Amino acid sequence: MSELGPLVLASASPRREALLRQIGLAFEVRPSEVEEQPSLLAAGGDPGEFVRQYAYQKALDVATHYERALVIGADTVVTLEGELLGKPAGERQAREMLALLSGRTHEVHTGLAVVKAGLPAAHPRVAQVVTQVTFRELDPAEIRGYAATGEPLDKAGGYGIQGKGAVLVAGIEGDYYNVVGLPLATLWEMLRYFGVRPW
């Protein structure tokens, strides 16, 4: 890693930090200042293109602050039958989202980008991963109870599969870690392209 400089996570997400530590990577955290415009997706844009674009923009934004570094950008959105479900603004909106998801299958889209800062320039790696998540039927009391825990409030779709929200999920198709916010197998392949070999 010395030739590439530090590995940098362009995200303030504690869940993404924990996942990188889980696979044994040493890294720095420098959140991107790029602001998303979910209205672009809400207006009928493609969620895959949306998350790829913002993951790349976040990584590129942070890369400009380093002479040498390998920067990871990520962006995750949840869609239900094409409708964007962002982070709930409060407990009431969390309850509304959970009621929408009850007994149905939604999609979690994560865009990933790995950008090399400095010279010589290297072609960035950009990818997208989609996971389908099916909720069991939720009764109004458990929707109210889960929303009241506060866990949904900083999470796209209004739930955390790695936390208390695990009991809401009947099944998934695809990468579990994508639902947490960082598809590790895909990221690993992208880092290998740049010669990263943590073990």
C-alpha cells in the first residue's frame, strides 16, 4: 500500500467503517462533501446510474485532497417498485416506510467507486450491486415499536438489517453486505485491480 498511499473511505457511515475493519483493511476516513440530489432519481432516473454516479463523485471529491491515495466511494438507495425510499425524516415517516415495505420485496442498490489519487493516473473502477430484500408481514404494533427505537432514522429504507431490523426480513436474494451498505466481495475485486492484498 505504500506506493498507492493510504486507503481512504469517503464516507461517514459507521457501518461501512465496521465492514472494512471486518475484512482486515487499514484505512483512513474522510467523508465527501458531495451533496446528493435524490430528486434526480425521484423524477424517474435509473437507480443504478444514480448510485454509480454519486459513488464516483464522492471518491473523486476526496481524492483531490491527496497527492497519493486509494479512495473508496459508496452510495446506497432503496427502491420499492421504482419508488425511492430515502432516510426517514422522523419517526412518523419511518412508520410509513415500514408499512410500505411490509410483506413486499424491495431493492437495495449500492454504487461503488475506487479512485487512485495522484500520478500516474489509473482508470477508476466503478460498479453497482443490487440485492432484493423481502419483508415479512408486519403488524402495526411492531412497526410502531421498531420505529420508536430510533434505529430507522439514519438508514435508507428506514431499517437496519444488521441491527434490530433483522427480525423484519423474511429473506434476501443477493449480497447481504450490500444491504448493510458495502458489498464486500465486489469491493474486494475492485481493490485487487489496484494491487491491494491485505492478506
